[in-house]
Amino acid sequence: MRSSLDVLDELESTNGRLAKEAILKREKDNETLKQIFHAALNPYIVFFISKFSRQRPQPAVRGSEQVDSDMVGFIQFLYSLSRREVVGNAAKSALEAFLSQSTAQEQKWMERIVLKNLRVGVKD
């Protein structure tokens, strides 16, 4: 089973609208992927963080269930930022802590979600 981040990598490397549509149709039941797209593409959800430090990624490789579970937790954290439950330097530090516990692939997509630019060639 592929993780949602593997699907995003596949979308990023795929050219052509029809090929991307085929991938999205194949993954239509992937709830984690839906949550990622909702968080990254919804203009009404704002995270109030635009600058943060890159962190050294963890070398550990995780299973697809663990990666998806981590991403769901990360998205829930972003929604708490959106609700202003954590603000300022505390929010920035919490985001950097999330990034420091993630692999390189997870960090790449977490950063893109926060910046609201997935760069996979898919819109609403």
C-alpha cells in the first residue's frame, strides 16, 4: 500500500492532465490525501506562519500507515494554528519540532502544505 506522500510524489513527477486525473481517480478513497489537499488548497484556512527554519530530517523509513498517521496528526496541528490556539514564536517552534521529527519526504510535503503550494499541478 502506498502512502499519501508517495501519491503526491507521483503526481509531482507525472506530466499531463489525463495522467494526473487517472491517479486522482485511483486514489479517490484516500482520506489522508483528501485532508492534505483540503489543508493546502483551501484559501479560507490560514496557518499564520510563513517563515520557519529547515530542520535536519530523520533518516528512519516508516511504513505507509505510519506516514499517513503522522500526516493526519500534522494536519490537526495546522488546524490548531488556524484557530489561533498556538501563536507567534510558540507556533513557529512547534512547527519546527514537527519538522525535526520527520523524514525528508515528510518535511518536503509538510513545508509545501504550510506554504499552501503543493506544486503538483492539481487545483481545486
